[in-house]
Amino acid sequence: LEKKQEEGHISTLVSTTLESLARKARSLLAKFGTTMAAIKPASFYPSLMGTLTFNVHTGVSSTEAVATQDLGTANVEFRHYIDHAFLAGLEGGQEMLASLTTPRPPCTELWGTKRMSGNERVVGMLSQPLHVSFKATRADRMIRKSDMYLADVLVIDSLPVPLHVSVQGLEATGAFTSEQEREELYRAASDFSRKPTKELFPEQFHDHPYWGGPGGYGPNTSVLGNIATVGMGGVENLRQELLSARSPDVSTPRVCAACLERSVFLKTCSRCKSVWYCSRECQKSDWRRHKGDCVSA
């Protein structure tokens, strides 16, 4: 009888322990499963229209770079990208790489570069906005430079281009300082004579799989997902639509500078009025990153 009671006690103990372990396993699975589901790759889907020319400033040097951009694409991505090797080769670039932060939202890969073996690795995110100068050729052929600060710049291990700028991101973060600046950038971005071909970029990028190099399946030659099609009004109509674009009104969704969620119920930073937040918590969490820009503004 004592033996049976002991066996029953052991059986109950084992059963209770297994149930406890099962609960913990389900909890961990739910926790990490949610985390993994939230980590989505960043996406590279450049416009098939024009490229943009910038000077990239590191604080100690200034280097010209041709950049792809996303105006008119069906891709929703508000972050900008810079090639790791390109940045490392700039005077002052190594110091910027030494202070990289964790990407927001979290991501470890970049999708869309045509590499058959997988996606590109995201090295990290610049801890401070990247200072660039947009170079626009006006109607009188004079060159005009406009200073901009690119927030949320991902450093990519092997990007097909030196720099990729999200026009959607510029609009969302209020990077344009004037309507003229916006129009000049839109005009350049819709210039088909400067459409992205590998010859526009330094030779070191020509062998990338995106441009048809080893291990890839060729450049993007389709206009699917791009509004630049004759069937949707023609090139000239498209150009006029782009140049007539204006700042979003109060009913247009903006993007929270901290969590990147879109909403029409955002409040601006009370000091500089240049960034938006969906909650006080997001504003507080983003203050360390935004403080330098806010003070300078």
C-alpha cells in the first residue's frame, strides 16, 4: 500500500512538472514567435525614373554620390540606405560606423537586391541623421544645393548603389525646408534621362547581382508596382502630378519618428515642429536621438 501511494505521488509530481514545463514552453514560444514575426526585412525597390545627386557629409569630409530613390513606387519603406564599404571609405566614415545602433523597426536583412543566395545583411543604423546636400540643376542651369538630414539610415553590407534615399521618408519626417526644395527634388526624381543604370554608379558596384553580376538574376526591368506607366496618364502627366504634390494636410497619415507607425493623430515636437510622435512614450524614447537635431533647429 505504501509502495502504491509512493508511486502515485511520484506520478502526480511528474505530471505536475510536465504541465509546468509545457506552460513555460508555450509562453516562450508565444514570446519569441511574436518577436520573430515582428522582425521583417527592409526592402529595396528603387524608382525606375530618375536618380538624385547628393553630397554626403561626415563632419570632416564631403563626397558626391548618385542615389536611387523610391518616388512613385508601390513600396512602403521610410528608411534610407547607405552602403557599408562606401561609408567606410569616406573620411570620418569609420567613426560613424563605430557608433551604429539597432535598427528601428528591428530588421537584420534587406530584401530586393536580386541576390539568388538570399538577402543583404543589415549592419546597423546610423546613430545620428545623415547630413546630405541635394544638388539640383535649375532652369537657368545654375546648381543649387539644399541641406537635408536623413533620419533612420540603415547601413547595408552590400548595397547595389552608394546611397538610396526614400522620398516617402523625407516627406514623413518633414525634411523639406521649402516648397521650392521639394519641387526641385521631385523634378530630378522624375527625370527619365537619369534613370538608374549601373553606369551612373562607381565601378565597384557594377558586379553586384542587382545589375546582373554573378549570383543574381538581373536588374529590375519591369514597371509593375511603379506608377510611371503610359497607361496611367503618360510621362508628362506623371511629371506634372509629381511637381504639383504638396505637404500632407491634417487628414493625411504621418509617421511617428520613434515607432514608424502611420496615423493622422500625431503631435509634433513642441520645440522644433519638424517631427511627429504618436504618443508621449514614443517622444520620450526618441529624445536622445532627436535632441541634437532639435537643438540645432
